[in-house]
Amino acid sequence: MPQVVIPDKLFFTISETGKLTGIKSYVLRYWESEFNTLKPDKTTGGQRRYRKKDVELILKIKDLLYVQGYTLAGAKRFLKKQKKASEEIAVANVIGLKKELREMLKIMEHKEG
């Protein structure tokens, strides 16, 4: 699948998102109902406003379904597992940072005393 360059914008309409990703608007709306992580903001008029992270997620879903051959259920499981792994890495990073900060605090307290 060719690399998609996502313009540096805050928001994309559903038609812009469709053009960028090659996914029709009705499919995007369906995917919103299937993938709970795909939740674009909506204007007061109800128009969808996709962010860059939404477009990236759509491209990932497209790859899973159309290139790698996952089913909808399989793609959901894959994304859930990927999210959990990312969260675990983030927690480990925070724990490591906390440990480093405590060590720095001990060093600073030792120098002051």
C-alpha cells in the first residue's frame, strides 16, 4: 500500500478523509460504529471532524482489513491488543521515570545535607 502523506491540518471533513484514505464516506461511518476508538469530533451541525490520529487509525484499519486480510473481529482484537501493549509500555516508562526522579532527589538531598 502506498504511503499516504497526511496534510498538516487540525481537522479533516469526511470527504477529505475519504479522499486521503481511499475509503468511501459510508464505510467510514460504518467503521465508527464498529471500532470504538474511531470517534471523530462533530460540529454543532453534526458534521464529522477527523483529526490526524483518526486518519492514521483509518489507514491502519484499511491495512488490516484490505491488505492483511483480517476480519472486522480480528482487526478489533489486533487493535485492542496493540493498544494494551502501548499502555503497558507507557506505564513502564512512567515507573522508570519515577524511579530516576527519586534517585535524583536523593542525590540532591545528600548534597544539601
